[in-house]
Amino acid sequence: MLRPRATLLVAAYASTAVVAQFGVTASTSTYRVNTNGGLIFDVSRTTGDIASLIYQGIDHQSKEGKISHINSGLGTSTVSAATYGTNYIKITVVSSGNPVTQYYGSDVFLVNGWTRCKYYSSEGFIDDLVISLVMLGNAYETSSGGPFMRDISNQETSTQQELTFYMNSGHPRTEPWRMGLKGPYAMVFSSNGFPSGNLDTSFFSELSILGYVPQSGPSTRGFETVISWPNTENQYWVRASGGSFTSPYMKSGTYTMKLYKQEFLVKTQTVTVTQGQTTTSNISSGQTNQAVLFRVGEFDRLPFEFKIGDKFLRMHPSDTRMSTWGGSITIGSQTASSFPMALFAKAGGTGTIGFTLASTQTGATTLRVGTALSFKTGRPSPSINGAWTGADPGAPVLIDSRGVTRGGYRGYGEVYTWTVPPGVLKAGANTLTLRVYGGGDAGCLSANYILDEVELWAQS
């Protein structure tokens, strides 16, 4: 049986003249830790829950009955405390079972027409350095989803601010879960402004942390934009600069090396790294620029240039600041901001693109529609001039998580292609209409998809 284990570390950065105040004391119910930095907290000796967080005399622990813990609480556990020298305290919590509990309830709140939701606090892992907690180095090493995965960072209720680190999330999940050490990450209490994201955790190597690998491994060099290295046990990433990059420290193993254009995957290859050695692996996309009759959006897996694309990350569809979801665009006179970011089977209307062709451009063409995320297997249903409708491409892989309604857009990124036969297009004005194949529930919970790009090009 797997036994969840949590390790809580406290580091002292005080002078030797006052370090005697730093320490841990045990009562029958808790371990009390005094950091000698204004923070005193209690840890339950039976569950590992944090029962109090007193900073400069104020208890920041919830007064609503919620306790700080792993998942929804590990339940009965073996809890121990150890002091390392004069600077570090380690509290270890080993669950007696393997409980996994989920709380369900309201998560979207309407306040004077404006929506509030914990999901709208999300940031991509690659940027989630100091959001609610300080995410250090390879904190997401054994999480799931890659560099652009987003999930809850915080939630504001009527009486409190909740902070969250989603170690393995299903919102929406595109990779199998990884197991192992989650972290290091830190909650920093500061009276001197926003905390730094550059905390030194090299002392972990001295504390016998299960699953911790010191930073003595290899690095990798090569190309540009965003590169990631996942395998079944770990994941890493880095942004390139000037056509070169150096990976984070990585555990030994064989990885899939992925090259992204923004968030659009353009190339993969395999690389093997060995502890204590440096590995060089160059990667290039090999992409060519396709000449098109028109293009709306860009293949970058980002829907922000479309209509409502500037709002959905922080607002629910019911928010009064949202505009209508359907929309139309005329190539040459309007931008992508007039074309809907998402299309629904049972809400919001259609998306139409008006475009003009010369007589020499009316032969066979290729229509390509890229999507960022599908919900309830929604996929594009295109038609042109009422004379042609693209065949149903078939249901994409189902992701069991909401998308638009929780500010999510990262899915598998399906790209659909149709051949438009001669005789459909005409010289002069033409109209492409996008609808949705799929059913689902009512409104914004019906089958839908988020757009990435729409383009049409002539076949040679």
C-alpha cells in the first residue's frame, strides 16, 4: 500500500546571538515550532495538519474549520520532529493509509454581476514562481501537465484567502500522473514586501528527504523558445534565449525532448541524461511557412487574440463583462478579436469568416482548423457557401474536466484538416461558417472547443 508522506522544513536565518529561541517543543497534541523570525506554528501529532500559523501575533490559520494539509487531510498518521544543528527543523508525516478525499461545492460566485472563482487565479507552471507559494527550481518536477499547465493558486472567500499548490491536477489533465517528491516549495512570511523566488534549498541534501536528488546532475544545451523534458517519473522545462538554452538539473533517465513555438508543440526527440555528466542535444522545428489564402489566429496554442480571449482566464461565461460568444470577421477589414474564441454546440451562435477570392483561386483547397482544448468531445463542423460541409472528423480524446467555464485552454491541441473540392469556392465573396459537432449539456456546458487558428490554402 502506498503511504503518503509529507515533510515540513523550517530554516533559521538568524544570528548566533539569538538562535537559542529557534526550536521545536512537543505537547500531547502538537509540535510547536518557533522560527525566531516572527512565525510560530503548530503541527498536529496525529494527522500532520497545521493547526495554527501565528505571524507577528496574528493567527493566519482558517477560522472556517478548514485546516492546512495535504489533499483534504492525510488522516491518522505517524508524525515525528527532528532538529538538524541550530538551523533546521524537519517534521515528517507518514499516513497510516492512502486516503484521497475531494470536497465538492460552489466554486463560482457572482458579485454584482462579476464572477469570482478559484480557477481564475491560475498561471502556467513555467510562470508560477511566486503566486501563492514560492515554487523553487524543480518544484513541479514530478507533477503532471508540462510547462503550460495551469491550476488553482488561491481562492478568496468572504472571510479568508486560501493558498494552494496543485501537485497532481486533473484540470484539464493531458498526461498520466507522476509520483514522487513534490517540491521543494515554500510559504514565505515577509514584512519587507513581495518575497523573492530565489531561495536556497541546497540544505535539503543534508536532511535525508525521501526522493530528493541534489543538484549535481547534467545539463543540456541547444536551440530556442520553450523546451521541456518529460518522462513517466519527472518533468523539466526552460525558456531559450538567443537560440540557446541550458536545462535545469535533471535526474538520470531517458526523456522526450519537446520544442514549443509559444505553447504549440513543433518537434520531439529523445535524449538520455546521466547523473554527473553534461549532455548536448540540439533540436530544430523544421517548420516551413505555408502560403495561405487567409489565416485567422496563429498556431501557438494561445486563444488570447480572439474575441473574449482577454477575459475568460479571469471571468466565468455568466459574468456581465463578457460579450456574446458568436461572431464574424471579414478578412482584410477586421482582426481576430472579432472572431469567437470558443464555439458551443448549444449556446453562443456560430463563427463566420467572409473572404474574397480571385477566379484563379477557386480550385481545390485545404482548410485547417486548430483547437487548443475540446470539452465533451466538441470539434469543428465547417461549411462554405452553403455548398459544402466538412465531414465529422470524429471525437477527440475526452478530457474529463471543464475548460472555458474554469479559465482553462490547455488540451491536446487537435488540428483538423479538410479538402475543399473544386466548385465550392467562387470568384468574389465567400463565407466559411464554423459550428460544433457534438452534444453535451445545455449552454456553456454543451460540447465546445477553443480555437487556435483557422487557415485556408490552395492545393498545388
